Amino acid sequence: MMAPAATALGFELRVLAEGEDVSAVAAVANAPVGDYKDLDHLLEFSRGLDVLTFDHEHVPTAHLRSLIDAGVNVHPGPDALVNAQDKLVMRAAIDRLELPNPRWAAVASVADLVAFGEETGWPVVLKMPRGGYDGKGVRIVASAGDAADSAEWFEAMSPLLAEAKVEFSRELSAMVARTPDGESRAWPVVHTIQVDGVCDEVIAPALDIPFDVAVAAENAAVRIANELGVTGVMAVELFETPGVGAGFLINELAMRPHNTGHWTQDGSVTSQFEQHLRAILNLPLGATDLLGPVVVMKNFLGGANQDLYSAYPAALASEPAAKVHCYGKAVRPGRKIGHVNLVGTSAADVDSVRQRATTVADIIRNGRAQAGATPTTSEETA
């Protein structure tokens, strides 16, 4: 999805692909296959690049330092990126910045987990510090009796991150971009809706959010970017907690274009993909104004329909204003394979915008319109 922005600006992208069949290969002419965990592959790939950046956080931190030592211009750098790679490092950084964190602890054993739960109250959220995403590497531990079921996690990785389970009204995302020279721009805070740990829908801007909470969340994202030396786009995922502290708690960080920012492709003056390119190349950042009063992004996951294109006539006819972004991935149940963006003409019409975007997504996913399909509400997921 970064390729169209790069083409428009006249930049050449080179992608290190995991295999010849990954979707980036179809979008980028120069996509050699290699292993991002292999330093030799990374060094060979990086020759002649003006800048090296990432679409996930899993490149080993030590490899990034070796690349920098070899003269490669890496953005974001390892000192910043480690806060997205390791949730324990991130929690400590948020504490250090005196920004709102849930109660947390590093736990090295079932006994440590039980002690934390007894102190904070059950249930407790247990997370693998590295490697988890979309709800993977996260489990709810309901009681001291259930804690023993986590023993295998401690054998695989230790310490783990334990967090007090947060009571929240909805989830939010604050996205910001920052250049190496320190220029930063934020998009409006958005409302994100998760289903089974996966982002299902985004409403931009977050409606009915108190002005002071929105400003504080945006300022927190900018401060994190500045204090941690982030370059490129960063998403700060948040829990909205009305009446508690600043009105929000920080959940996680992602230092890359992010699913909660896909709405910017059609709903913002500058998309997160163009902004990321501008930022890592230290160019002036683009405006982040919305192109309408409300924008809805609806993900669609793999479902019954294996031939997505066969559903396009019905899907596109159902809503001519919708913008469909299909990832070119093989269809598998539960796998993110695309999203729909729709700009509304009135914030008061948000329910209609959501319904129309959902209809388009459902037709593509299922190969036919689903009678009575309705979008998931925040109350159903809170």
C-alpha cells in the first residue's frame, strides 16, 4: 500500500520479501526474497538504499545496530523501535515519561503472576513481550487457579508482561509522524473497534470524545515520538477510561503504518503511507486534515468467497463512493485480506456510513449481500 504513494512522489521502493508469493511482490518491481532474521540477507538487501524502513517490528534489534554500523540509514532506529518490539521496554518507557499506563509488572513465573493478580485483582492480562499481534500472544487469566495454565508460556519466554485488566468504554488510536529533524504532525484521534483481538472497524474522528481527552491523547503521541526519537509513522493504541486520570490509558505502540490508520488513504489530505515516506526521508510533512466530517474503515477477513473479484460488480454497485483496498493475499478464514474506506457527508450520519461500508465488505467476503448485516458496536466489544 506504500507503493502508489512512492510512485506518485517518484521514489523507488525495494522490498525484502519473505517469499515469491507475498502480496508486496505484485506491487513492487524490485522485491528480492530473503530472511529478515539473517544479517547477511539484510546487508545485501540494503546496499544502495537511501533509507531502510519496516512494515513490522520483528527485525532483530542487534541486526539493526549492525546495519547502522555498516552505514545504512535506518528509520526508525533500534533505540526507538525496541519500544514497539518489546512490551516490557515500552511499559517502562511510558512510566518514565509519566504518561498514563495500566498497572503492570514483569513476571518470571506462575508464582509471580499469582502475586500480581492477588495485589491488583483478577482477572489479569498476560502478554508475551515480543512477537504478538492481533490478539496473539495475549491471554486473560481469570483467577489464581487458572494461572497454572500459563506455565508453558513461561517456558517459552520469560519474563512475561502482566497487566491489570482495564475497564474501558472504547478503544482509540492516536497516530503521529515525525521526521529525523523533529517535525511532527498528528492525525485526529480515532475510535477503533476490535473483534476477537483483530481491528474490525475505525471511525475517524472519534465521535463524542471530550475535547481535553482528544488533545491530551494527541499530545501524548507526539511526546512519545519526540522523547523516544521515533521517525516515520507511529500508532499509539489507547483505552478510553472516562473519569479516570487523563481519560485514557496507553495500550500498545506500533512504529509503522498501521491498520488503525488505513482510513487515511481516502479520508485524509495525506495518507499514512505517503507521510511515512516523507518522514523517513526527512521531507516536510503533509497536512493531516480529514476530507469529510467522518470517515469509516471496515476490514474484511477471509470467508466463504475465494474469488474476491467475482463479487466486485455487486459490491461496487452497492456503494459507488466506497474505496476498496484488496491486499492480494490468499484467502484464509480469519485472515485480513482487505478493507473498505467510505467518507461521510455528516457526522450525524455515521451509522449509515458504517452500514454502507459493512455491506460492501460483506459482499466481497461472502460473495453475496448478507441480509440484515449490521456493523459491530463499541458496546459489543468494550
